[in-house]
Amino acid sequence: MDVILFLVFAIIAVVCAINVVVQSHPISSAVSLIGVMGSLAILYLLLGAEFIAAAQVIVYAGAVMVLFIFVIMLLNAGTEVRKGRSLMVQVLGVPLLIALLGVLAFFVQRLYPRSTVHFGGFRGGSALAIGRALFTTYLLPFEITSILILIAILGAIVLARKELE
């Protein structure tokens, strides 16, 4: 049963991720990104990382996506204008994508030849372990990320004000 649930939610995550890139309207892309985050939370539950799944839903699917949608609406971004694709992209796009996926599969097979996943076997996702890692080992990247998000919000506000003037 775990394998079936994994395949269902992995397919949902991949389809929503493709939809994020393919959509021409930014709000539709953000909603698809919420689908990806929700599917990832279920995959974390299948692995036995309940705290990480809850944090995924609360932080990413909740707070960050609300922030993204707020910034998109603040910028008043409309539908993306589609332009014609070049002939080289139309001819070489799919074969190069298949070649890239083949090379990636080859290297993953070489690096992890007999790696198996035991559903429910993950024991590193407790609140204590994540808190210790976040505030000791990963404190600097955590703070840098928060500063980058703040800069992005300020940049969106500056761009929105220039359009109004």
C-alpha cells in the first residue's frame, strides 16, 4: 500500500511541478506550487518524518505561498506573453531532454546502486534534531535565506511603486 501511495503522490508532485513551469499566469503557477508542497508533505509522512511534513504544510504551503501570492498581486503581474519558439528549440528540445534524463539516471545508478527506502524508517525528523541542526550547523544559511527573502519583498515593493508613479 505504501508503494502505491508513494507513486500516486510522486506523480502528482511531478505533474504539478511541470505545471508550475508551463503555466503562463503567475497565480496558476503559485497554486501548482502549493500542489507540489502538499504532495511532498504526504511523501514525508510516508517516510515517517511527521514533523517535517507538518513544517512543510505550515511553512511552505501556508506562509511562503501566501507571501508569494501577495508579492505577485502587489506587482500586478499579468499573463505571460507567448513568443514563437526557435526552430532549434523545437527540433532539439525533446531529444536533449531525454539525453539529460538518461545521463542523470546513469549517474544516480552508479552512485547509489542498491539503495532501498524503508517506508517509516526515517528517524532524523524529530523537532529536537531539526532544532539543533537549524540553530547550530545551519544557522548562517538560515539567516542568509531570511535576508534574501526580505530583500526580494523590498524589491517587489520598489518595482510596484515605480509603476504607480
